[in-house]
Amino acid sequence: MSRALIIGGGLAGGAAAARLASLGQPPLLLEREEGPHHKICGEFLSVEAGSTLAGLGFDVTRLGGARIDTMRLHAGHRSAAAQLPFVATGLTRHSLDDALLDHATRLGADVQRGTSVRHIANGRAITSQGEAPAGPLLLATGKHDLRGQPRNAAGTINDLIGFKQFFRAPAALRTALAGAVEITLFKGGYAGLQSVENGRLNLCLLISRARFRELGGSWETLLATLLREPGLAPLAEAEALLPRPISIGAVPYGFLARPSADAGLYRLGDQAAVIPSFCGDGMAMALHSGRLAANMLAAGAAPAAYQARLRRDVARQVRLATTLQRLSETRLGRFALIAGLTAVPAALTTLARWTRVNDAALARVQA
């Protein structure tokens, strides 16, 4: 079999590269960035994600992430809190993606950074260095579509703008947030706040384009509005660490790739399934898709068979999370959600479990 080509060096691409290399089929991986870089992501590494990384021989604990075992949900002055049914880790993609690519390289994968793929023609990847060798193609470009290979956004939530900013917080705020991920629902969107390595805080949020325009279309005005939310008000004492927030738009939340589409192309990570960010399992799904694709490719399975298997593994979770996101878009929906979770706190734990990659799927790829 010709060597596989992985397009993109995020979690899905890195996991596929590491797994293929460990199976004796080292791939070529092309990553457009030359070094570590930030990505729009809540950076919540669930126990499922940790399990998949451990199965790849990767020790995530050495990266020094923050422990997370509690979730708090805020909507105005109402709040609900619950213990998570697992212990998660707050860890930046800047650190994790880079370390995973280094791990894949040590296992034998050919990782070429600073090489971008411009498009695919006749089953071959056309790169900034010319035409890549023929072989199975694994598309792992994350939230960004490759030219000529768009995801079908029909029926998805694709009118949101994402922002991400890191903060250095005073000791009192770090203590208050220790061990927790805080989700704040607000008019037009929601925000997640959590600790990551080195004592920093990650604020990652989504807001509708219409609401962003209402607020003047500037980050400064948006942040000032968010700081009036009780769940985010403590951030007023923190120091922003990036000159400008990272941003992205038109991500098709709720997207699920169909097995019949893109014959000959394995879609991984957000190119296969885009789960709303607040559920916190996007990183685990990306890693799962990478390992699953590598296993099935090495066993000779066609892309359609892989895509069908991945869809069965994650479709229910994506659909449930998308329904919850649509519910949170209205004032009545936010009130109903927070009132219900306040009345039955255990429901928050149940929802967290229902939006995760299940144990049977994880066990299958690690067998």
C-alpha cells in the first residue's frame, strides 16, 4: 500500500500519524504552520481524550495541565453546578498539538511542518512544494476547509463567530476557578472559562453575527458586555495575554460527514463531525477519529466504511449537543435549561456523560 498522506497536524492528524507509525505504516503528515500555534478551542481535555492519548503511548501528564472536576453553568444571576463524572485536564492546544506531532515523529511518521496543501486534484494533494506522492488521503484540517473540499453546512449552526483570549489572573480568581470549567450563557451566545497550564485562564466563546453587530462589531465592546455577566465579572481583575483575541467564523456546528461523500477521502476531526464547544468533547472526538481512521486504513477498510463507523460513534452526541445549543439561543430556552439543572443537579452530570465518546467506541479502537 502507498504511504498515507495526512493533511493537517492538529489532534486528529497527530493521532492518526502516531497510530499508523506504531502499526508499521508510517505516514507523511503535512502541517502548514512551522511551529506551535494557538487554535480556537476550549482546551478541555476529557478523560476519554486522555485515554486515547495513553493508548497512543503519549503521557499527557508531563505537560502540566490544570485539573478540572467540576462544571458550573451560569445564565444571568442563576447558576447550576455539578461534579463531572470524570477528572479532565485544562491544556492548551499550543502545547498539546506540538507535543503530539513530536511523539508521532519519534514513532516514525514523516512530519513536515511549514508545508501547506492548496487543493486536491485527481486524488493527489497539491502542496506549496508541488504534487505530493499518491496514497490514501486523510483530511484533518480542523475547522478550516481545504479549498475544493467544503463541508455541507445545510442544517448546521454556522452563523457564529468564535473568540479566544488568555488571561493572567490574580491569585484569588485562580483559587475560585481551581478545578472548574465555567459556562456562561448570554444573549446571542455562550462562553467557557477554565484554567490551563502555567496558571493561565482560557476564555473561549461563541456569539451570533447578528448580536456581535448589535454590540458594534468590536472585541472591546463585546468583552465589556461580557464582564457585566455575573459568571464572567471576575475577569475584570485579570490581564489579557494576547494582543488581540484569536477569532474564527462560519464553523458548521452540528455537521456530520456522510459515508457516501468524498469518495477516497478520510475526513478526521472537525472535518468529520463538529460538536458544539460547550459540551467539551471536541478534542476527544478528534483524537478518536484519528486513531479509528488509522486502524481501519491499516486493516484495508475503505473511506466510506470508516466514515460510517465514526458517524455511528459520535452522531448521537453531536445531535444532542446541537439541540442544547439551539435551546440556549433563546432567553426562554436559557431560563428553562438553567432552571431544570438547578432543580435536578444530577442532570448536568448526565448531559456531560451523554455528549461524550462512549466507552464501547473507545475500547474498540484500542483493542
